[in-house]
Amino acid sequence: VSSQYATIDVENSIENTTGIPLNRDYMIPETSSHRSHYAMRPMYVTIHTTDNTSSGANALSHAKLQYNGNVRAASWHYTVDDHSIYQSLPLNQQAGHAGDGSMPGNAASIAIEICVNSDGNLYIAEKNAAKLAACILKQYDLSVDQLRMHHDWSGKICPKPILEDESGSMSWDTFKRTVYNYMRNV
């Protein structure tokens, strides 16, 4: 992977500006088939939800899933829950998350998965994801207009709680507004 786009110290900025611990202990191994090894210049940030409501299905468990070899042909950059952020891929490397092949969703988008585990607080997890998205957008000099849902790339109903305006979840407009407000303070 080319380090051409790796000059921004997003990792330190995320922890310093969000106040949420950033964990990199379970980065997907270099040898894993879930790493594309294709360079990426981020142009978008894409929001997903894990769809895993099981108790304990937090950011750590999803980071370990990717680290140990996800059975699905999917990968993403960050997993966020109500108390932590786990990074699984470098930000200058494409992930397989958008369902659009080599189009901009996969080829030019940083993927954030929000945990929906039943023993977590979804609203706080969404706020944490909004802080993370704001930091990334700001660091890469992108606007809130470059924030996307998984649904935008492939039509999949994801992020489901946001799309379906579920109780305890933000609407997409509220999520974008929250990101915008956080961007003003990053």
C-alpha cells in the first residue's frame, strides 16, 4: 500500500478531540484476505450498523471478528460502541464494506460500523460515531456533504436504526447535523 495519503495523523487527533479511546490492538493482519492492499485517498465517510444485537457484540468483539477472519467477505476501518473505538484497517487502504465493488463506496470511503448490541447504548454509540466521522472529515478537509450511509452506495437498509428512525436512534438528518456541529469544534 502506498503511503502517499498517510501524512495526516488522524489516529492521535481522534483520541485527543473525541475523548474516546482509540484501540488499534486488533488491526486486520497484513496477510489476511480481508485486506485489499489497494491504496485509497478518502473522499467519503460511510456509516453502517453491525446489525448484531447480541449481548456483548460491542466494538471489541467486532474488531476481534475482523482480526480473526470474518466469514463474510467484508471489512471496515472502524467499529464504534458506547465507550470505545476500534480501528481495523489503515485509512489509506480500501475496505470491502459498501457493496458497490470498485466504485467510490469501497474505493474512496472510510467505513464506520456502529454497534447495536442490546447491552450497549445505541444513542451514545451514534454520538461517538458522529464525533469520529467529524474528526475524519475535518482531517481530510471533507465536508458533511461527503458523509454517506451504506444505503447510498448499494441500497441496503443500513444503517437500519437510522434509516428506520428507530426509538433510541438518531434520524439521518440529526446524525448529519451532529457531525456538522462536532466538526465546528474539532
